[in-house]
Amino acid sequence: MNKNYLFSTLLIGSALFWQSCGSNDQGQQHAAAAGQMAIPVSTTTVSQEIVSGNKSYAASVVPLQEAHLMAEVSGYVTKIHVADGATVSKGQALYEIDRVRYQAAVDQAKANLEIAKANLQRVEKDLARYQTLSEQDAIAKQTLDYALTDVNNQKAQIQAAQAALTTAQTNLERSIIRAPFSGAVGISQVRTGALVSPGVTMLNTISAIDPIAVEFQISEKEITEFAGYQSGKLATDVTVSLPNNSIYSHNGKIATMDRAVDPTTGRLTIRASFSNPQNELRAGMNVTMHVKSTTATEQLTIPFKAVQDQLGVYNVYVVNDSSQAIARPVELGLKVEDKVVVNNGLEAGERIVVDGIMNVRNGAKVAETPAEQPAPQN
């Protein structure tokens, strides 16, 4: 009886042991299967197309011409002909410095010139008489030589008097400060009655307003592209956003590229010119430059949401023939709406993950569903 009971117990224990082992094997198999479960994602194919898009740059407005108006003669300011901030034309009178003594200097120089001319006539007549007497041997030759010297000296006196008159007339003209070019003046730095000194006292600043320039900086990698815009070999539209975010009404053009790249920043200054008839663009204004460009050849493009940014390094998941998602670094170019140009890292026809990226890890199995394509526009 006891032996039979013992034998039965052994049989039951063996059965339970093998059942347990079988259950563990099945659990491991299910776990392994679960580990290889494909992650559902949507994918798209890397394509090529002609790309048109905008690049934006921080920019500032600068005048094509600007000058500080300085006093050129000394004296008191007697008249200010324009209001602060006025628009002026080339040659227009702006300031007047006491002209009385400069007019007197001109009058005196004119008188000295007339005296010198009269003295020249006198010594020339003397020389003519002495020449006649010399031909008759009626005077000493030395007297004739003195007369000839007097004529030459008096001619030099006329030249000196003429130079003094020119100086006096120049000072008289410079007592009126005129606009060197058309533009707008700023707020006057002096008022009527102020004593000014030549080359020391600044009266005002004048800036050209139409056309006007907008300067911004590009990276050295963009130099070839912008050289094409400047020469007209590449088509582009250049626009500006004003500080209130409105778009300026006139388009511009790439006018000038600086001679050298800044070695500390690797950037080059570009100048675009704009028509500015209403003086909406004012010197010193901070604006945003938009450069719309169209590529000359087809470029690789992908949806921008397929890109992962990891501390400035851009990656996308490429799906290989084994349905594995492999992370690959890429170099991005122009961003166009919801797409971005890929300059390096991908090839046309490769499949990349678009949606479901957050669940994907490098080397993971994925189950692909084609990404929805944007509906065609009628």
C-alpha cells in the first residue's frame, strides 16, 4: 500500500515537472516573438524635384550715400534754411555762416587784382619807351633790364592777386553749406547764433533715401549661389519684411558682395538695393531679408517631419531590404514649406520613415504603410 502510494507520487511529480518545462519554453518563444514584433510606421520614397523656396536673413537698412555736414569756415550761424528731417535736393542751401567778412575779403582781393593789373600796364609802357631809346643807344642797357624785371614782377603780382581772389571767393561760397546729394537731413546739431569752426563742428548728417540698401550676411557656402543672383545667371526674388512684419511693397536686387569673408565668422556681407520713394526704409532699421530662389537642377527632397534633430545633427531612418530602420545622418539645404532639400546622406528611391519615428530605434523591424501624399491642387 505504501509502495503504491510512493510510486503514484513520483509519477505525478514527473508530469508536473515536464509540464512546467514546456510552459517555460512556450513563454520564451512568445517573448522572443514579441521582441521581433514589427513597429508600424509610415514611409515615403526620397524624390527629386526642382525646388523654389525662401531663405530669410536678419538685415539692416543702410544708405547708399551718407555724409556728415561739417563747417568749412569759422563764424556764427546766421541762417538755417531747412527743417529737421527734411528731404532736400542736391545743391540746396542748408546753413549759412556770417558772410560779411568773407564778402569783404572778396571785395579786397578784387581791388588788389585791379591795382596789380594797373601797375602792369604802367611798367609795360615804361618798358616799351626804354626799348625804343635802347635802339637809339640813348639809355644804358641796365635801365632796360630793370624795366623788363619790373614787368615780370608785376605779372607775378597779378597771379598772386588772382589766387587771393580765388581763396576769398571759395571761402564766401563755403559760408553757405549746401546738400552734396539729394536725400534727407537729420536733426540739426547747431542752432542759429552758434559759433562754428572749420573741420570741427558737425552741423548735420545727410543720407540718400532713394534708392536705399539693405545689408545682410551669408555663409561662405552660399557665395557661389549669390554670385549667380548678382550676375543674373540665377533667377531670384528679393523682398523685405518690415519691423511690423508687413512685406515692403517694392522688390529689390542683389547689388554688391563684399570683397572678403570675415575669417572670424566665415560670413560675407551682401548688399541689396531697393527703390524707396516714400522713405519707408530708413537708415538703421532692422528688417528681415527674404531671398526666393529656384534651383537650376533637381534636388533630393523629403518631408521635414522625417528629420530628427539631435544637438544640431540631423538624422533620418532609412528602411533597408530587411525592413529594418537604420539611422543615417544627413546634410540639409533649403526648406520649402513642409519639405526640405537634402544635400548629402540620401539617394533617390530610398525609403525613409515619416510617421512613428518616436517609437523607432536604430535597427528595429518596421511594418511600412505608405505616407499620405498631399492632395493635388486644382
